[in-house]
Amino acid sequence: VQLQASGGGLVQPGGSLRLSCAASGGVFVINVMGWYRQAPGNQRELVAIINDGGFENYTDSVKGRFTISRDNAKNMVYLQMNGLKPEDTAIYYCYAHALQNVWSNYWGRGTQVTVSS
């Protein structure tokens, strides 16, 4: 399973970005999809995840600002980020827990989000 993320960039504080991630690569079933991020000097942290039933979970710092969604038919997950803050600056990684012969965790290559004036 390959994950390809897009939509990162440079935005001013208070601005918005929408990240997209597409899963591909043969026949597979995805349970959970989501986004993690890693800022310089920090560990990778959960941002938001969503399961195939639509249950969502967010880290406290993004609640009310970020919204995760997914299109199961297209094997895609999205992250709408509003009210961006400088502390949201990080590399954002797409994540999926998928079954392709065995259940495994998969990661995309990351997309840079920079929030700066």
C-alpha cells in the first residue's frame, strides 16, 4: 500500500490549508486513516484519525480547528486545517492501518506545512 499526500505549503497565521492523501497499490482494506505530524526536534505526534465507520479522534491542540474526513470508495483521507497557528508548523504524514495479506501500518512521505507571517 502506498500513501501519497499533497496540499502542504506556506500560510499566514489564521489561514487554512487542506491536506489530501490517496492510498493505492493493489487490493487492500483500510481500517484507520489519519494524519500525524513532526516538528523539528519533536517526536511524531497524532493529529487526527478516522476509522472506516467515521469515528474521529483529534489531539487536543487542533480540536475545533481541524477536521478529518475520508472517502472510502476512493481510499482517500483529508485534513481541513483552519485557524492555523505557527505551532502547527511541521511535516504532516498520512497514515493508514490496512490489510494486504496481513494487517500493517503504512506511512506516506510527508508534506510540509509552514505557518508564518
